Amino acid sequence: MQEKITFQTRDGQSLAGVIHRPDAAQLQGGKPRAQALFAHCFTCTKNIKAAVHIAEALCDEGIAVLRFDFTGLGQSEGDFAATHFSSNVQDLVDAADYLAREHQAPTILAGHSLGGTACLAAAHHIDSVKAVATIASPADAEHVLHLLQDDVEAIEKSGEARVNLGGVPFTLRKEFIDDVRSQSVRDGIRQLRRALLVMHSPIDQLVPVEEAARIYTSALHPKSFVSLDDADHLLSRERDSRYAGRVLAAWASRYVEEAVPAAAQPAAVPAAAEGAVVVSGRTADVFKVAINANGHALVGDEPESYGGGNTGPSPYDFLSAGLAACTVMTINMYARRKEWPVEAVEVQVVHGKIHAKDCADCETTEGKIDRFERQIAFSGELSEEQVQRLLEIADRCPVHLTLHREVKVDTRLAD
């Protein structure tokens, strides 16, 4: 889920951002595994594809992410010409304050290009941060002056100048030049006292990989370096940016996951004989249970509205999933045998209870009965006759037939 937000800087500017939240199934105790704050590259915006893909990859691993536009860029207020590296660092600190106040304090700070350099500087001022990651970042802010080439002299002479960066014109002032020259980000890396991940491509033409080496050698352990192989500076290929996000999530999990109190931990996955399903749960876990389904570990729970923690599917969710999975498998098996052009099958099942008197074709006439509403969608060039036949086949799936037959459950005390 993505939510557009705005927050105020201490200078009164309104900055625009987007928060990515993991799906409910990936939450721990109703919260994300961690909160990350992402800083985009110089003169970019929060919507650059690399930022979006990295945020989505982190979110897929249960980590919430805030990406936002620095002052004067994208949808944020302010005059870009009046900003500089120090103001970007302050924007990050203000964003972290907003997260701690309204959502969850960030434990991961990650940035792309100069945004990563800003993260190295901002981490000293954000106590909640435990892990910092740079992606294609220079070791010092002054490196950005290489992008300006002959413009630096014009800016210093006139006080400001219109420059072209990535095909987009921007106004830069002398204060920006003076500010990046006054920074000593690399000198502070040794005192970072946070886990550090450095990601860089050895063929980066904009920020050479030697900058990554300067960051890495300046830091104390724990520190890690990951090569982005043949990626370009902007990670313009989706596979590169999503890879960076997945690596970041896996690496950060070692440093940001807090210990879960013993009473809140689920019971260990029980052993199960072949072909059996074994479920165990403790009274202290309320509804949460550990499941071994023929060797596959799962977690079951109830929604918060029923007093559970919503950390896994409910028993009726599993029952609905069994019907849906069996339906898909049965239809696909039939389509393969008939060599029909079925590309994919999607089945949605919703369980509920209805009054028996409202069911015209039910044998039960009193009380309530269980009702499974099943919707089936096909992908492929199918005729109307083929579609109707596949709907008939759906009713022949073994789980469907089981639900319609007489069922007997024998219960005995385990040895």
C-alpha cells in the first residue's frame, strides 16, 4: 500500500513524500519489520524509477519506506536555488522526526548518489538509525562539482548561474558551492557507529567505484560491499534497482529486527509425519499457531477484530485457500490434457454464513449454513463452450467434492 503524505521542515517548508507499507501478512505484531528512509539522487525526485523499485523491494520484505522530495524539487515547496547539501541533510533529519512522531522511527537510512552521501551525514543526528546504505554515492559532497565542470567558475563569479543537469536546467548559487566544499562527510564515517552497506557499480561513469572504496575503507565494522556489476549510475534497468532493494532488505534484517518477547514468539514448528498436518499453539499466543503442513511451515491466526494478532491466515482462510487452490489445479490439469489455450486461472473464494431459509436449494432449513462464494477468471483465447466446460470441471475438484460429502472426524488422545 502506498500513501501520499506531507510533512513540515523546521524552516516551515512542506515536503511531499510517499510511504510504502507492507501487506498485512508481512507485519509483525501489526507493525512493519522496520522503517526505512530513502534519499533520492541529486536534482532527482522521489519518483525516479530506482527509488520506487527499491522501496517496493523493501516493502516486499516487510519493511516500510518513506521516499520524499527534497526542498525545491518535485512536489515539495521551496526554492531549489536556495538549497544546498546541508539543507538536504536537514530535510532527512526532519523526515526522520516526522516518521518517529507519526509512524515508526526509521532504523534504516538509504540513499542513492548524493542522497547516500547525505545519509552518511544525517545518520549522526538520527538516534534511531541502526543501518545505513549508500548506492552509487560519492564519499564527499564536493564530488558533485565534477558535474558542473565549467559552470563553477561562472557561479562563483556571478553569484549564481543557470546550469544544465541531466538535460534539465537548474539555478545554482555560490552558497551551494561553498557549502559542499565545507563538508567533511568522509571524516565522519569512522564515527558513524552504525552498520554500513556500500553498493556500487564498477562501470559507473558518473561516480567512479573508487568513491565506494573511500567510503568503505573509512568505516569501521560491521560494513559490507556489494558490486552492482554492469548497472549504470541511475540503476535505470528495473532488474538492477530491484536487486539493490532485495539485497538491502536482506542485509538490514541482521541489524534492525528487535528481539520479540518470549510470550509473543510463536511456538516452534512441530514435527509431522509424512502426509500429516500438525498444528501447535500456546495459551500465551492467544490465537497464533505454528503449522507443519506435510513439511511446509506456516502460521495461523485470527484477525484483530476477533482478538487475534492478524499474523497469519485464519482457519477459514485456510479452508477457502484449499478450495481455491484445488480449483485452479483441477482446471489447469484438465486444460493441459485437452490442450486448450488456458494461460492462467485465478480463483477468489469468500467464506461466510447465511440463514438456511435464504438458500433455495439447501437441504438444511433452520439455522445458518456455511457459504463459499467462488469466482473464477481465465486468461486465454477460449470459446464460450470451453469456458462453460471449465466451470463444470471446477465443481469436480476434490476439495469441492469433500465439502459436499458427509465428513467424519475421529478424535483421540495422542500417545
